[in-house]
Amino acid sequence: MNTEYSHQFDRDLLTPNFLADPYPYYKQLREESPIFWSQKLEAWVVTRYNDVQTVLHDPRLSSGKRVAAILSQIPPDERNKYQQLEQHINKWLGFTDPPDHDRLRRLLGKTFTPRMMKTLRPTIQKIVDQLLDPLRQNEVVDIASTFAFRQPFEVILTMIGVPKEDRNNFREWSNAIGHFVSGGITTHTRAERAQKAVGYLSDYFHKLSEQRRNNPQNDLLSLLVSLENEGDHLTHEELISMCVQLLFAGHETTEGSIELGLVALFRNPEQLTQLRNDPNKIKGAVEEILRYDTSVQRQARVSEEDIEINNQHIRKDQYIHAFIAAANRDEDKFNEPDKFDITRHPNPHLSFGVGIHYCIGGPLARLEIEVAFSSLLDRYPDMTLPAQSLEYEELLALRKLKSLLIQL
């Protein structure tokens, strides 16, 4: 193991240079220190495709202990302040282990069905059209705030059944939670803001679920309430946590994918030309966007017992960061992995995870990205990327831009 590269990773982690392009760091780690202990993260960092896949599949690695691991960076005598936050996120599907995970996934699976995905396309297209209609040819817009964020945000809130007039603070609350679960470095400020956001959202969804119980609508919340009423299948606390998770997970990753995909296409004009000339390549383009610069940079686990991963001993209760973004550029798995190629086939990226925690919203995200890019290219065939300095959010697990100027 070459400690030089692991020390460089720790030193540069979350700096502007790292955030601008983390992939050279990942490449060095894959080659020289594929599994190493990060002093800065107080966790193991795993970067090779096969090892990341092993981590995500291994039943001895827990998702249910992740919130405790995140809070472990706060002094022990201060952690009790955040019990509400810990208890809430521990009920999220992605933060549970079997058997609770299996039960919750089975229940949520009744909502994210292939049939629902087919019926959603007109709704998604309508939202996209409403967002793009005010934007004019040749206008320079911040596509991050005017479209990339708003499209999946409006879709998931519409699906849940949140009235438009109630949505004003939802982005702020979601961002506060995102900086806690995805930041990589935990601070009191992040934990406090996330706990307040969880409190606001829990109160809101409690009231809205009571309305749906008395007056069901054709939305996800009404369906979840009906599942709750089946008795021991879904508790009220699980219902509320599920709503908050749907809000957060339902837009954060897709927002990043749209932004990063646009940058990838503009920086690879021959690929953009291919897609413009043959819109039927959109599905392949979506998969390559998801692989090449994924908005989900890593997933995390906690070891339930002493284990070995590729001859590296990992002790019980140690935290592990499986870097999906690094695995998606592994030379042993992908031919010319640093090349952006919308015709790449096969494309077994890990951006939605694998195993029991494979992203249940993956089909929705794919559909949203497909509709977004098809609509943008159809409306603005000559759109360009003006010269600008791109700034990325200071997050470890999520990758997205603070802004992105596009000339339509």
C-alpha cells in the first residue's frame, strides 16, 4: 500500500480542487491504496469495483448503524442532543437492516411499480414543459436552480401529494438533511440544522397524513396511509420518516445527474452531436451520465463483526465508505473508463447500488433524466456552455453544482 496517495486524499478531501475533479484521486487510490484507513473520515475507503460491490452485497455490513457512525464525530457528551435526528433517519429505508428493511422495502415497492413508472411520464413531461416554457432561446440561465433542481423536486412532491402553496421551505429543509447525511464531516451546525429540518418536516407530514386519512387522494401519501392502517405493517413514525426520505432522495441525486450530465455533454461535443442527431441514443446517454460523473459518489456501511475484504482486516463497528464513483471508473471493469461514451455497452455501473439496498427509485430517476435531456435538446438544439468557474457543493456522498449557466 502506498500511503502517499492516501495521505494526499485526506489532505485534499473536500477542498475546491478535490471537488472540481475527484477522479484523479480515485484512480491513484485504486492503483496504490485500494482499501485504506482515512484518518480524516475515521473510516475505511474502498475504491475498486469488485471491492465496492463486495461491500454493498455483504450482509455482515450494516446500514442501520450509519447514523450513529456519522454522529460519532461529535463528542460523546454532546450526542444526546441529536436523538430525535438519529431515531428519525434510522427509520429511512436506506438506513435499515433486515428484517425491518425487507418489510419496509416490500411496502414501498407497492408504490414504485413498473406500471406507475409508465403512467408517470405524462406528469413528468408536463412539469418539464411548465419549467421550460418561460425560458427563451439565447437566454443565459442558471439551469441548476431554474430546472435541474426544480424538475425532480416538483415531481416527487407532486407524487407525494404536497400542495404547491406548501413547498416554500422544503428545499432548505432537504438541503439541511443532505449536508448531515452526505457531508462526510459532521459538525454541530450540520446536526442542529438537520434536526430542526426533520422536526419541521415531521410536523408537516403528520398533519398532511391526518388529512389524507380522513380524505384520501390519488397520491403516494394516501397510499402510504392506507398501508399504515393495515396495522403492524407500517407504523405512523415509519410513515413520517418514509415521507421525509422520499422528499430528500427523490430529488437530490437526480438534480445532480442533470447538472453533471449537461457538463459532460458540453465537454464532449462529439457525443452531444451524436445525441442531437439520433435522439434514440438517449437511454444509453442516461446510463453513461449515471456512470461517468455520478451524483451518488459513495455509500457507507458499518461492520457488524471482524471481516476481511481483499485481504484487508476490518474490525467490528468500523465505518466503511464504498466509493461508487471510483468503482465506475475502474479500468478492470470498463474499457477507457475516463472516456464519456453514450454508446457504451455493456455499462454495469453501480450508481444505484447493488444488493438489497439497490435504489428503489432508480427507474424514476432514469425516466426523469431521460425526459429532461430529451426536452432540453428538442427545445434548445443550439444551447451552449458559457465560460464560467464551476463550484461544487461541499459534500462527500453527493456531487452537484452550486450553479450552472447555460445559453439556450
